[in-house]
Amino acid sequence: MELSPDSVSGTTFRIVKKGCDPEEVRTYLAQLAVSFEAMQKHAAAMEARARAATARLQEIAAQPAVAPAGPTQDEAADSISRAMLLAQRTADTTVREAEIEAAQIITRAKAEAQILLDSGQGALNRMLDEAKHDARKAAEGELKRVEDEVASMLARRDFLLSDVEHLEQHIVTQRERLRDVASALNDLVSRVPGGLADLRRPLISAVSEHNADTADSDDGDDDSDSDSEDTVDTVDIDGTPAWGMAPPDPARAALLAGAEHAPLPMVVPDNAQELYDVTQPIPRVRFAAAEDLPDGSGRPG
């Protein structure tokens, strides 16, 4: 690459992130171009002086020889020879120094240019490394987030499966308990002599005027009716004796008989989690048999 003041001052570099200051680089190149131009001018001036001295010596040598005039002529010849030799040496030294200085300037310029290139390349490499590091870090963060989300979903799935298993176990347990209760109820119903009667309305006292008149008209027959089992002091709303036993209902008996083997609907309540803590047994209901009553007749004494 041939260097000149114009090429040095006109050199441009690609601007990269985190590189050298472009303004400082341009200032340095301008100063380098000025110094290089000054050295070239100095070398050209010294070369011109050397050429002028050489031409002068050649002119003197080309002049016709003058007759020897004794020792004075010899001294003049020696002086001319020494002057020519000194001029030649001076020219050679000047040219050599100019060449050395120019080589030094070129070497420094190349070194500075290489430093700038290395700095730009280093900055580019750092930028690439930072970009790779940021991309790798972002990818690792995204991968960790996805792994955490998958782990959370798997944990929730296991929790839901555990809930389903507990609910199934609870349903099986409750179904067995209900079957046991139904069987016990069926046994109790079978032990009642007349079966289960229809549910009665609450008992009320006969306070209507009609009932009062009827009671007044029957005062004379108290002795004859006192032993009758069909006369009661308290009656139901519809007039049926409060402690009368109705005949068993065939449909109700069939329903109770088939309750033990009837399938139970599977219902998952909203508070399924609370069902896991159900540890209290279903309370047993004791039904009084007819023989347990005071008079053994199904009526209170």
C-alpha cells in the first residue's frame, strides 16, 4: 500500500459500537498527514540541494584546465575534491535520513491502523459474545419457566387424581354404609308386627263447639263407654285415632326391600375436599317395637 499525505488524511474506517472515538482518529490522521507532508518536502529540498551541488561540481569539472601555477593550483583542486565529497556525503545522508524517517512514519501509521482494526475487531467480538450470552440467558430463562409450568401442571394433575381417588373411596364407603343402614331399616321394619303405618299429623285437642256439644251429650254414657278402645280423649285432625295402626303399604315395603341393592347416584359436591374428613359414623335410629310400649298394645299407657 503506497502512502501519501492525501491517502493518509482521506482514509476512512468503519464505525462499530464501543470502538475508538471517530473524532480522535480523524484528528490523529490529519496530524499524521501534515507530518508526512513536511518530511516529504524536507526530503525533496535536501535532494534538490544535493543535485545542485552535483551539477555545480560537474560544471567546475567541465571547465578547461588552467596551467599549473604552482602549489596554489593543487590546493584549489584538493578543495574542490573535498567539497564534492562533502556534498555527496551530505546528499546521501539526507536522503538516507529522509528514507528512514519516512519508513518510520509508514511503520507507525501501519501500527496505528492495525491497532484501530484490532480495537474494532475486539469490540465486535465483545458485542457478539454479549449477544450470544443474552440470547442464551433468555433461552435458559424461558426453558426454566416452561419447565416450572409443566411441573406445576403435573403436580395439579396428581392432586386432582388424588382427589378423584379419595372421592371414589368415599363414595364406595358411603354406599356400603347406606346399604348397611337400609338393611338395618329393613330388618327393623320386618320386626314390626303391623309394618310401618303412614305418618300422622300432629295431635291437637278437640276444642270445636261441635266436639264440645258432643262431649256434653255423652256425659251420661261415660260409664258405658269408658271401657271401649275406640273412644279417645285426643283425636287427629281428620278424626283418625292418634295411636291407630294403619295397614302396611305394599309399595313402601317393596321400596324398602329393594333399597339395599339399588344403585346410588354418583354426585361430586362442591366441597369435595371437606368430605375427606368425614369420620363420624351414621347414627343408629332405634325404633320402639309394640312390645316395648307400656301396655304392649301399641298405645301409650
